[in-house]
Amino acid sequence: MALMTGDNYLASIEKLDHQVFIQGKKCLDVTDHPISRPPAMAIAETYFQAEQAETKSLFTAQSHLSGETINRFTHIQHSKEDLVKKILMLREMGRKTACCFQRCAGLDCLNTVYAMTYDMDQSFGTEYHGRFVDFLKHVQVNDLVTAACMTDTKGDRSLSPSKQKDKDQYLHMVEERQGGIVVRGAKLHITGAVNSHELIVVPTRALKEEDKDYAVAFAVPADTEGVTFIYGRQPSDTRRLEERRSDVGNLFYGGCEAMVVFDDVFVPQERIFMRGEYSMTGRLVELFAAHHRASYGGCKVGVGDVLIGAATAIAEAQGTRNASHVKDKLAEMIHLNETLHAGALASAGKGYATASGAYAVDPLLANVCKLNVTRFPFEISRLAQDIAGGLLVTMPSLDDQDNPVVGKYIHKYLVGKTDVDSDKRMRLLRLIENITLGTGAVSYLTESIHGAGSPQAQKIMIARLADLESAKSYAFKLCGI
Ligand SMILES: Cc1cc2nc3c(=O)[nH]c(=O)nc-3n(C[C@H](O)[C@H](O)[C@H](O)COP(=O)(O)OP(=O)(O)OC[C@H]3O[C@@H](n4cnc5c(N)ncnc54)[C@H](O)[C@@H]3O)c2cc1C
């Protein structure tokens, strides 16, 4: 099959018979619901970009399995250039959508499981890699979206999975059946889950022998029996339900997460990629984390570009653009944003080939990149809000402009410079509000902290990966010890 178009993608999700609940009600078509349509449109954009002459080379790749042209979001990276192109593609998507476009976790998970199944076969004589390659062919040939289901509900964080009072706080195997296994548990915060064709499930932490039943990895179609999606709420999401959607800020796109429940789901043998190999879970989590932490230096940087653009435009509209402190703040925002990108690109530039042949990023630099991501978007947002002024959070609705009684006051008093009308100024402020406080802040801010692991997870990896013994020896040599 050729690459899907954006419209084909939307039609394929509409056809999915998956169980989705939004605000207490079953949703029959996520592509048509006012709250969940913008996230579906953001993913559709990843297909649209692969069709465009200007972006095609970035958004497509040559499959190492078939030699065919595939969407880069389904590609196994086989060179440093591939790693770099992924980061550049993610930045481009961030710029085009100013939201989480929901495909990098799935891509990073494909690359992780590809490498890990190879390693497991080498260590244990299992047959996981061939199965995974078959699954990958299915994804590439049909141009599908995959969601990465890693994060468990975790209950008491101080206890390991098997020590939890409720054993289902981490997803685990509950039964072996003819031709497969049955799993139970729930995965939280799953980005793009309701807009994905396939769910890839992997363990969320390093496991010990006592937690063997939790060491499972597999893939199931989103409409598998027993799988239920409960859609996550976002700040000001119901503005999308208003008649004219005037105050949504981002008119076209959004991100989404869901709680994904696996209530005794049967997984056939051919879709199982790990079953009990607990000693490999630590490496799997670290490899995924490295891939995914580098991704944040692409997508968030693209959203940062939009925020910096909006901050520049609002400064122009309000007559402050040439003030020295505003110029300085814009330069600071650019500096922070490009620093994020530099870390991601450097991690790709120092990438390496895994035993499977798939490439992985340098883990130390990927963790440094992500630790910066947990901080810099907040500072960029603070500076954007500083430049924007208080109207960002006190302004009336854009709809008030059309009211016969108050409209004239809005048009008179909420203008900026002489040639800037209230509509232009308010739209820019709404976009800044969306990214720093509204639906967009879910991914630009809170996901920047916790997505791909909370800050402490990066600190632990940085401390572990840094070569302090070499550093000490340089110091000793120079001071004559
Ligand atoms: C917008 C968004 C999108 C996401 N998308 C995905 C996705 O697509 N797929 C996916 O699998 N996951 C996804 N995640 C999940 C993300 O990886 C987790 O949020 C992250 O790993 C933190 O886990 P948690 O939310 O359970 O918080 P917790 O683990 O509860 O962390 C909260 C705090 O407790 C601390 N803490 C946790 N455990 C311990 C401990 N044992 N001892 C001491 N301190 C501890 C942490 O350091 C942190 O400060 C997403 C998250 C967000 C916010």
C-alpha cells in the first residue's frame, strides 16, 4: 500500500471500533468530536507533510525492510543522519501545529523494541525479533500510527510491582492460554492513544525476578476486545465546545492523552515481544528514554518557535518591539530554545549503532537535553507572558467584539498601535494563552516536566553516565598528583 493521505488517515480512525470515553460519555467517532478532533487533525498533518513537495524528504524515509518509501514516523533509524532528520522533522511539526502531534513516542518505541528484541534473541535464543519485524512490516506497509504505552498507574511508588496491594497497578500477565497470554492493568497519560491504530505496550521500569510476570511487551490493535480509552481533560478544553470556538487560541490543532485500560486482554503469540525476560527491562527503559528524551529537543523547540513568533508579533502590535528589554527578552527566549535543539542534535550526532543495526542517540546528551526541557519552556513562557501584558488573562471573549452593546468598546480600547485592531491583538494573546496556560500548556509545560520521565530520572542517568573517573584523572594530572 502507498503512503496514506491525511484524509485517508482520518477515515481509518473513524472506522476504528475502539471504546473511547470523553467526559463520561462514549464517543463513537473521535475525529468528529469537537474536543478530540484537533488532536486527530494534528496527526493528520504528519501524513499531509509527507505528501508536500517541500517537506517530503524530511517526512519520508526508505524502509530498511522493503526499500519502499515510508512515513518517517514508522522508520527504524539506521544512521546518524536518520537520527538528525527525526529531530528536524519533530521541530517542523511543532512549528506547524504548536501542540503535541502525538507520534514521537510511538516512533521511539518502535526503534526501542526493534533493538531490544534483537538483543533478547541473542541472549536467550527467543524468536521475538522476527515477530517484531513482521509487526513493523504491517505498520510500515499500512502506514499506521502507533502509541507507546509504557507508564503504569504505579500505586505506591515506594513498592515494586509484585509488592503492591493491588497487583494490577502495573500491567502484567494474568494467564497463559493456547496461542497467547492474557494481560491486565492500565497505562496512564498515553499520548495519541485514541488516534492510533496500534498500541505498543512495554514495561515502565527495571524489574527483578519476583516481578517476572510484569516483564511483558506486545502490540495489539486499538480496537482489541478488553481495551478501553478514557480521554484526559485539559485546561480550557471546553472552549472547543463553544459555538464559534473564538477563544481556543490554536484554531486547528491540539494534543491528547488517555488512560488505557487492559481488562483481561488476549495477546496472540505472534504479537508478544517480551515475556518474562525481566533482566532486559532496565535496558529497554533506558533505550526508550534516550530516544524519547532527544525527541523533546525537536517537538518542544518547534512549539517554542511559534511562541517566540507570537511574542515578537504582540510586542510589535503593542509598540514595545524596539524597547531594549524586550529585544533582550526575545534574544533570551531564542537562546533557550536553540539550546534545547542543540542538545538533541548533539545526541544524534554522537549516535551509535546497536547490535541490531538500528541507531540510538548518545544517552548522556539526550538526558541533558531533556533535563533542560523540564526547565526552559517555563522560562520561555514566563518571558512571553511578560511581553504580552496582563490582558493575556483578563481580556473578554473575541465574541464580545460582535456584541451590539459592548463591541464598540472592545474595538476602541483593545487596539494596539494605530494600525493594529483589537481582533489581531486578541488572537495573538489567545495563542500565547493556549500555549502557556491552556490546552497547549499540557504538552509545552507539564509534559516537558514529566513526559519521558520526571526530572529526577534524567539526573540519575546523567550521574550514572558521566565519566567522573576520567574527569578526576585529568585533574590529578594537571595538578601533579
Ligand atoms: C502530557 C504527558 C504525556 C505523556 N505521554 C506518555 C506516553 O505517550 N506514553 C507513556 O507511556 N507515558 C507518557 N507520559 C507519562 C510520563 O512518562 C510520566 O508522567 C512520567 O514518567 C512520570 O510518571 P508519573 O506521572 O506517574 O509521576 P510519578 O512517577 O508519580 O512522579 C511524581 C514525582 O514523584 C517522584 N517519584 C516517583 N517515584 C518515586 C520513587 N519511587 N521515589 C522517590 N520519588 C519518586 C518523581 O521524581 C516526581 O517528582 C506522559 C506524561 C505526560 C504528562
